[in-house]
Amino acid sequence: MAKKEAKKLCFVVGPIGGDDSDERIHADWFLEGIVEPVFAEHFPEFEVKRADKIAEPGRIDAQVITALLDAELVVADLTTLNPNAFYEIGIRHMTQKPIIHMRLENQPIPFDIASFRTLSFSRKRPKDLELAQGALKMAIEAVLADGYEVDNPVTFSRGKVEFAQSATPAEKIFQNQLDAILNRVSALERPEQGFTRAAAFRFGKAGNISPQTYTLGIQGNGPDAPARIQGFIDRIMTEKFQRMSVTSDGGDFTLVEVTELPNPSLMKMLRSEASKVGLTIGQA
């Protein structure tokens, strides 16, 4: 009797939470409503697993790490910025194997991975389920295609280090020019540093944006964004900075110039507090 061929593994990472919690309801919706149907219909050679669905006995943390290291594919849900999920995503990035990032629409994305493609999905209308499945199917086909090269913050940084070590002077000049172009392009984007620079251009202060000016940008969405931004400045930033200069036109962008350089710990705290009221903050 022929031995049954073992299936490939797609490991699903994301917030899980306790039974009947909002996180568990979301996690099951993501797994059972989006991921599993796509693999069942289009990629039957794969077995889909989530950490709490592992049936084999043993240490769950060791099993999860093994799955992250060995799985042919990982699908990661960034929704709610779950710390365990991002720890697992970091492990997967280090393997330089395929991973697909997804998130519920309008959820924030951490600066470190904001420039890498993330599939956004919604669950407002019945057809949203079908749209999310279609987007995931296309992403899976792309990462499984011949010639696909893994691209994530780890591979990007490692590639830059290797390039810097071996590049000729002419190649380094070209790289510097390319970096300058990418920095200008980032000013047209919203995430973190990009939206801060975009706001600077908008307010005619582009020439002042540099590491020496300690300029922060705050962004919000919706008609109440100006009030939430002002409340955040009054409640949090005035406590942390002795002197500030605020530039705003009453819209969704506000620039705040401070006299002290925000250290990484302070920036982490500011981003955390900003996210609680639906805002994003970045440093130019």
C-alpha cells in the first residue's frame, strides 16, 4: 500500500485570547472565515494549523517555534498588535521563509513593518469575506510561485549590511542616490516618519525637518481627529516636554517641534498612548 504523502504546513499566527473573548471571536472568524476556506478550495496540499489547534502532546511554546521554523508558509494576523503574535512574526522573519501579513482595516501597523505589504480586510458586509479570501489567494499564489524572493525587515536589513560590506565606491554612490529618492517618496506616505515629512511639506516647513529639530507628527482620521489630537497634546505631550511649538491647520495632521530629543522608550510610550485614542505619532 502506497504511503500517504504528508501535507505541507501553513501555520496561522495572530491574537487568540481566551474562550468567548473578543480576541477569540476575531481569531476564529479570521481562521474559519478566511484562511481555511482558501486553502481547502485552492491549496489542498496544505494543512492549516493554529497554536491552539495543535493536537500533539508536548510543550506548546516549543511546538509553536518549531512550526514557525519549519512551516512552508505562515499567515500572520497583525490585528490588535498582540505581543505574542509579533514575537512569533519576528521568529518567522529570521527564517527568511514566506509569510503573509494581514490585518483588520484601519488597525495601526508598527513602524518597523509598515513599509512591507499587509493585506487589509473588513468584516462589515457579507461580501467582505469573499474579498478577503480573494486577496489571500492571490498572495499565496505569489509566494508559492517560482522565483519568489522573501522580503521582510530582517532580509532587507541583512541585504543592506551585505551590500555595504562588498559594494564598490560607485555602487555606494548609486545606493546613496537611491536612498535619497526613497526618502522623498516616503514623504508621500502616511506611516510614521513618512506622514511626518508629508505634514512638513504641507505646512511649508520641509526645510526644518531633520534629526536636529526633533519634530514629531501626529495623525488621526475622522471628523473628530483635530479634537483627539489636541486632547493628546494637552494630556500627554505637555507633561513630557517642557517646550513645544505646535503647527496645525485644524485637519488630520499636526506637527509638534520639541526641544528635547525623544528617546526610544519615550517614543514607545507616546505611540502606545496615541494608539489608545486612534492616533499615530512618528518622528522625522
